[in-house]
Amino acid sequence: MKIERDFHMTERDGETSYARNSRMQLLEQFERSIAQNCACKGLQPPPHYIVGVPGSFYTRLFPCNSVHLFHSSFSLMWLSQVPEHLDGNMNEGNIHIGETTPLSVAKLYQDQFEKDFSRCGTKNLSQVAIYMVLTVPGRKSNDMFHAGGMTIAFELLSKALHTLVAKGHVEKGELDSFNVPIYLPSADELRQLVQKNELLDIGDIHIISTSWNPMDDDLGPAVDGAAAAQAAGKSISATLRAGMESLIMSHFRESIVDELFAVFVRNITNHIENVVEMSSLTVISLSLQARQ
């Protein structure tokens, strides 16, 4: 059986060849780690092959019927572009769907996700793979304005950008025109989009609540102690920076990145210290089968 996994290694604006090469080097380290772990247990490494395919997952990457099982992990929430018709200061003061975002802007995000998912999440994949497992961060309810920990993270990053505007390190127009091309769907939305396309059958949909703090092992109460909150803030900041840095550099400039995430660490640390209970990260796992 052929197994392909999507590591979301597509090129985005501002990404350098160095960044892409670094990821391939990490995959080499991953292979060595597998070999070492197997050797310690007296086992042979399982046969596996890692291939980097150039191009975006919004285009055809594999021949028809070439993959038995396709797993996309934390990729499909990325939109192919900033929502169409989202121009100027329509989302003034926000970088995503925030509390003050107009409903019309949130609807543009929703429409862009529907268009992208129909293009890559169903049509192309159903022609390539027999079985699919799609794992995507999302939200529990149909309320687009509340997606748990991810909403809070974007709000606090937006707050950090406002701090840089106040210092004169970022122009207000730069902030107002910056919109993160990510949409966090609900399980109902995913179900409706798959059914609308009529190329796939849904197996199971699982909604999982997990901590948005990578240091947490569970969803317990807020972190106790200033040192622990600081460590958690740095961990969350590093995770968000890994996914957002190239996007921020291409829209603003590289020189603000360190300062921006230093401010974000303070924001997230203060949030952790003051909330009674941490908001969870909602992950939706969707298993699909191509119709014969």
C-alpha cells in the first residue's frame, strides 16, 4: 500500500530556498531517528520513502489513482490567497476574524475556504486517492467569530502589531491591509462541502479538543506561577512564529519579526496568568472515501 502524507510544504510568498532546504534536512534527521529507534529494539526500519513534490496542494500533485491513503495534517486551513474582494481597510485593526471584524469580511473568509476546499480538498484528491484522512484545526460551533485558542492567538498577535504601530515601527496602513489567509471551519461546514461536491463519501468526523499550549499534556487549569506562564508563552509564540514568520516578513519586513514576537510573548504570558481556564484548540479529523 502506498501512503502519502501532506506535510504542508508548499511555497508561500516570502519563503526562501533556505527554508525549504531546511525542511528537507529535518526529514533526513527523521529517517535517521527511525533507524536508530529500530536498531535499539533489534528491528529493521519499516520500508518508507519520503519525496518532496514541487507545487501547491491547490494544484494537481499526483497522477490519477496513484495514492491509496492520503493524510493531510494541519494544511487545509491555509487559503490559497487572502479572501477575494477583501481590500484596503475593510478589516481595519484586525489580522483575521476578530471581535470587531464585520460580518461581511468573515463571510469572505468563509466563501474563500469553500472555493479552495472544493478545488483541492475534494475534486483533485478524489481523483488521486482512494482513502483520505483530513486533519484540520477548526471550531466547535458555527460561530465564525469564536474558534477557541486560535482566535485568542490571532487577537493577541494583532494586539502586538498595534503596539508596534504605536511605537512607529509599523505603519497603520500596513496593519490594516494585513489579513492572515487561514480559515477555521466547523464540522458542519466540512460535512456540507463534501456532500455538495458529490465525489466523496464521509466515513467519520471526530472533533477533538486539545491544548493550544504545546507544553501542556492535558486541558487542566491555567498554568500556575510566573515562570511557568512565561515558559508556556514562549512555547506558544515559537509555534505560531514557525507558521507565520515568512508571511509577516513578506508583508512587513524581516526587521520587525523579533520585536513583534517578543511583544506577543508578553501578551500571551499575561493572558495565561489572568485567565481562569485556557481555551482549547479544536481539531477536526475527517475520513473520506472516493466514490467508485
